[in-house]
Amino acid sequence: MGDGPEHADMVNKSVTKAVRLLRELAAQPRTGATVTTLAKSTGLSRPTAFRLLYSLEQGGLVDRVDTNYVLGWELARLGRHADPYAGLVAHAQPLLQELADQFNESVTLSIPNAQDGLDLVAEAAGSHVVGVLSRNMVGQRYPMHASSTGKVLLAEQPLDKLRAVLPEKLDAFTPHTITDRAMLLKELDQVREQGFAIIDNELEHEVLSLSRPIRDTAGTLVAVLTLNGPRSRFGRDRIPEALQQMQRTIDRLAELFWRDSLGA
């Protein structure tokens, strides 16, 4: 994460290329990938990719198993000491607040976790937000089938896994909650096609919520941006405008977090 264009000359291009390799390895199966595969997927020459992977291997940040590279033991050890969200939240918060102020509603940022769920890690609220939507939501968990964030995450899963983990009859939170698994699966197809999820009166009465995925440079889902509001102010007629503004926020977040990888 750079601090601005004036610091661009301080960026070490070899480091940013190495980071691209690490991110691509994270998107590969646990069995890893060959140097040829990694070079192609990151847009690097094979000699450059090999040299960087060799250097990362010497520091334990990657390991080589036969001809495949995998993320390394030292990277895993260091990761256990890191706060997974502090830096991300600090940099994302101003953009979340800007979006919240634009609509005078609440905005949240959620991150997929290792338990196939989502952690709500950051929020912002406009000046008009009161009542149920003004409470502190960070750390809360919501039902996957009855939240727009959950629908985005579920839409990432293969059909056979969804059928295995979702019961045929789902819990109802309002009369509008989708409780039939077949109906939910049909809606998840639509989420994949349109690139966003919506709940309208499905989790709480008179609450409309929109969620859009945030992906890294490898296309992996890394976060979900959500805009919530009461239907009296935030009705369906505002959905096109909201989706457009949300995408602009997502583009700015992507530029903030992955600008070096995109530009290297």
C-alpha cells in the first residue's frame, strides 16, 4: 500500500513482483504450481519468476515440492503474528465513510474466514442512520442465506458443496426470507450472473441491503462491500445508483491495496 503518487519512485519493483507471485500461489491449489504456470499467470518472464521464487524459497516464504512451489512455512509462522484486519480497516475506513455519507446510510466491509463464513470487520454510517442500523455491527455474524453478504459468499461455492451444506428447509427471519433451498440456489445463480446480491425484507423488516464482491488481482474473493438502509429512504429505485457508487468504491479499494501489483 503506497502513500501516494509522490512515493512511487520509492517502490522496489522486484518486491512488488515477488508479492504478485505470493498472491498467485495463494490462489493456487494446495498442491502448488510450477514456475511456468506462475510466470504465465503473473505476466512475468520465466527467468524472472524463477529468480524471485528461489529468493523467496531461501527465506522460507515459499517451499518447493518436486517441481511445484507452495506457500512456505515461514510465511505461515509470520502470519500467525499479524493482525489480519488492522491495516486493511485503517486504509479502507475513509472510503467506507465517504460511501456512507453519499447515501446517508450504513456501509460495512466483511472478510471471508477459514470457517466458510464472513467476519464483519469495518463499518461506517451516515448522519441520518438511527435505530437498528446505527448499532455497532463489527464482529457480528449474519445468516448466510438471509444476508446479502452471505449470498455473495455462497455464490462462490460449487453447486455440490451448497447442496451438501444447505438444508432443504432454511430458517425464516421474516415472511420474506427465502427458506427453500432450490429457490436460494436459483437466486445464487443470479448473483453470479449479475455480480451483486440483494436482500429486501429478508433479514429484518423494512431493511434493504446490497452487497458487491471485492476481488484481488487473481480474481479471488477477498472482501464484500455492503450498503444497508431502511426501505423508506433506500428503496429499490436507488439500486442502480447505489451499485454504481459501490463499484467506484471497490475500484478505489482495489487501487489502494493492489495498485503496485496492477502497475508493476
